[in-house]
Amino acid sequence: MTTPALATGPTARPAVPTRRPTFGDVLRSEWIKLASLPSAVLALVGILVVGLGGSLFLGATLESSGVPSTPSLERTIGDVTIPMVVLGQIVAGILGVMSVGAEYSSGSIQTTLMAVPTRLRVLWAKAIVQFLAVTGTALVTVFGAWAATYPFYAKHGLEAPLSGPGVLVALLGAAAYLGMCAVVGVGIGMLVRSTTVGAILIFAATLLGPILASALPYSLISRIARVVLLGNAGDTMARVESPGGPFLDIWSGHISTAAGWLIVSLWVVLALAAGAIALQNRDA
């Protein structure tokens, strides 16, 4: 008596459970994207070069341009921070826009959103990575500029020690402002989904808008525009505040350091909110 052969066939493989990416995974992904984008690396290097080079130029040409007769922390710190801020704010904002616009233009945003179904995680991860990268670069730049130019000003009794009133706050404020510009860029990029359009909006909010507002006829609208624009508010974050001034004066255009922080923070919140709404309600 023969035993019937058992039928053999492909054995079923146990299902492998899929792991949804954690927020840490999304952050790592955004870091990799940033580091692998040559234009992003060049932008960060550009902030460093322009900030250090501009401050060194102002310090080295101090004698030829005329040494101030009285020491002024406001003047000295302005020479240290403003070269980085003037162009750095535009570069930082466009870098934030690029982190979104490049994915939409290439279509890779669809892959990103398929891998991370919770869309807002993508927005928060991009904002955090951009803020940390730009702020870190700006901190190295502004403190490097302060240290490199210190001997030029100390030679004439114009040095600005870190213990001076408002000095450390201004240096930290300059770096934080650039990081916040990058976050605003992320929000705008999510809203308009175009690097070109987003770059134009960043340029208008940081540099062109304040210039045009100062040239407008004297009126309530021009005064309000002057104090609420991103560039003017950020400028106060990077300067040593004169004591005794008001918190915010629309008619004179005075913005205190605290008011500058508040206005720029509102820009960040509004840009991220607009970007989040667009990301949630529109198809990729």
C-alpha cells in the first residue's frame, strides 16, 4: 500500500507589519534633503561669508570713514549685525521657500506626503530644520563677526563687550531673526507652492517693502506699513535699544526690541497657519 504524496505549494509568508514614520524620522529626512541640496548649502555659506565679510569691511575702514567722537554701543553693534541681516534675511527666507517649492516643482512632494500621511508633520519638520540650520549658521556668523571686529573698535574705545547693555540680546536677536525668516519662507512656500513667487514675496516683506513704505506720503497707512513689515521689525531685533523709548509708536515709526520680537513672531505664526491650511485643504 502506497502513501499518497502530499501536495506541495508556495508557503504563505507572514505579513510584515508596516511601521509608520515617527516625527524623528521625518526630521531626519528633512535634514538629509537640506544637506543634499547644493543650493541650500551655498545659501548657508553665503550668509556666513556676507556677514563676516561685511562686518570686517566696516571695522577695517573705520578710520578712513571717520571715527565717531563719542562711544556708541548702538553704532558698533549695528556695524556687526546689519551686514548679515540685510542680505541674510532674504537668503534665509528664500531658503525656506526652496525647501517646499523644490519638492512641488519636481513632484517629489507626493512621495513625501504618501510616506507621511499626517501632512502637518511635514510642515513642522521643515520649519524646525530650516530654523535650526539658519539660526546655527547665523550664530556662528554674528559671534564670529563680533570677535573679529572687536580689536578694530577697541583701538578707538568703541568696543561693545558682551556684558554691555543689550549687546548679547542684539547678537542673539540677529541670529534668531534669520531663523524666523526661514520659517516664514516655509509657510509662504506651502501657500504659493512656487519658489519664484515665494522669493518675490520674501524680498518684498524684508527689503523692498520697508524701502517703499519709507518713501510713501505721510499718512496712517504708510505709518502702519512701516512698523508691521517684517524687515523693519527684524532690524530692531538686531540692534541695541536706546533706553527710555516707547514699546511701539506708529507715528514716529519707533519699534522697541520687544515689539520687534512680537511682530516677527506674528509673521511666523501667520505664515505657518496659512501654509498649514493650504497643505491640509489642497491636493499635492
